[in-house]
Amino acid sequence: MEHQYDQNISEYKYSVSDLMLTKQQRDFYEINGYLVVPKLIPDYLLDRCCNRFIELCHEKVPQNQNITMMKDISRIKTGDQGEYLYGKAQDILWDDEFYEYARYPKMVDYVESFIGPNVMGMHSMFINKQPDIGTNSSRHPVHQDLHYFPFRPANLIVAAWTACVPITVNNGCLYVLPGTHTGDLYPHTYPEPKDGEINKLYHELKTNNNNDDPKKVFLEMEKGDTVFFHPLLIHGSGINKTQGFRKAISVHYASSNCNYIDVSGTTQDNIKNEVIDIMAKKGIIDVDYTFIWKHHSRLIRGVRANL
Ligand SMILES: O=C(O)CCC(=O)C(=O)O
Ligand SMILES: [Fe+2]
């Protein structure tokens, strides 16, 4: 199929083509920095991902798959096990079940509309937000994803995030600040301890005046609904006030035509050093930040260029 890539000749800045997007959807993304597509991913595929996550909570993770199982900080202390202990599976692109999500053709068609034909999966996770036990650790503080990424340009990066169960304000849905993708990348750091316990690497926007921002939009979603969002969009998620598990799966895609950048001396220095320290503790030493990203990413469609 011939696709029209009109990046240079159109007024569009944050999307490269109309392959999957109606004019209305494309305009919405350009203005707001996110787009919800209802019922994009079929239930059977999400059920398989949920089952795989539960399996991984109880079994040894295969060595060849790169997956990191992350425990919720509050649950480590309570001695909980299984789904109550693990809040996240990270770097899931080499697992057959999760990969079916990441490569789901209709979703990648949308991704291609935002970033073009050479699609890399850069960052991936299955998120299991457990019931909060009063420590606030189930919240995800307000942030911009670009803080974590040592590659540019930002406009050739897009996240896909899919609800695996019905997600509401009550169980900690995503919230977004529409239009913030047109701004800068801001400094991030750990939230104040008074705000409760916080999981490793969950940095927060430093100038956090956004909590009472009237523009905060809560994205309540049905199972299978998928939100695409720009890496500068300010977003986060609240605590899970229910007794159920709020499950979601996400992949952050980038065009392989992006380039790695050295983030030393920038606002991203803190996250870079923290990730390198974590790697060193795992015995992976003398690697730079971009090596880690090269190692975790996977080509999904098109050709691998620079990343
Ligand atoms: O699922 C959440 O609560 C937050 C996820 C998130 O920030 C992301 O996928 O970029
Ligand atoms: Fe995020």
C-alpha cells in the first residue's frame, strides 16, 4: 500500500500521516497530545497478557526474555506474594504473549500514523496497580515520559497504553494535561516523602503545581480501549481505591530514524545515573545509558535505522 507521508508539506507537527487517522482524530492529537481509540485491542489478546503476567508472578522468569518483575515498595514490607507483590513487568517485548500486543497490526498502523513506517518498541510494560494499602504507593506521580528517553526527536515517539480491565478514577486511571506536549521537557525528581511511599524510578515533575490544574482530564477506559500519547504530555495516575487489580499494558514506540543523544549535564542526568547504578548492581557495568536502550528495544515494523 502506498502511504502518504506529508510531514514536510502540511501544517501537522505531531503526526506524520493520515494512514489510520480521520481528520478529526489527527487534529485532536495535534492540539491535545493524546488520542483514545475505543476497543482497539481484542479481549482474547488482553486476557492472554493478563494470564502471562499472573504466571510470571509465580514462576521463574525465563533468562532469555529480559523481563524485569518489579515489586511494589509497600508490598515488599507486608510479605505479600504473587499479584499482590508485583506491580509491574518491564521490558516484555521478547515474550511471545506480550509481543502479540506490541505487534498487533491495527495498533501499529496507528503508531505508523504518528511516527512513520520504521517502528521500534523502546520501552514496554505490563502494569498491575494493586489495591492501595494507605501508603499512596499505587499512584504514578505526574511526569513526562521523555525524561526517561535518551533519543530524539520527541515528535517521532509515541506511547500506546491499553486498559486490560475497565479503568476508572476509583481504581487509578490515567490523567493527562491536554496540550502540554507543545511545551518543554521539565526537570523531574522523587516526590516528597510526606506524599507517601514511592516506587523506584517513579520521578515526578519538579514544579508540581499541576495537581489542581483545571485542565486535568481523567481517562476512564473500557477493556481494549487504547490511548496514544506524546512523550512530552504531562500525565500520571491516581491511587487504586478498590480491592481489584487495575491492569494495563503499554509500549512506547519510536521511529528508528530517531537518534540517541547524550543526556549528561541535562535535566535527564539524574535518571540516567540511577538506571546505570541499578544495572551495576545487577553486574552490568561500564555501559552507557544508550546501550541499555539498544539492548531492550525491538524492531516492530519497517527497518532498523539509527536506534
Ligand atoms: O499506568 C500508569 O499508571 C502509568 C503509566 C505511564 O505513565 C506510562 O505508560 O507512560
Ligand atoms: Fe508515563
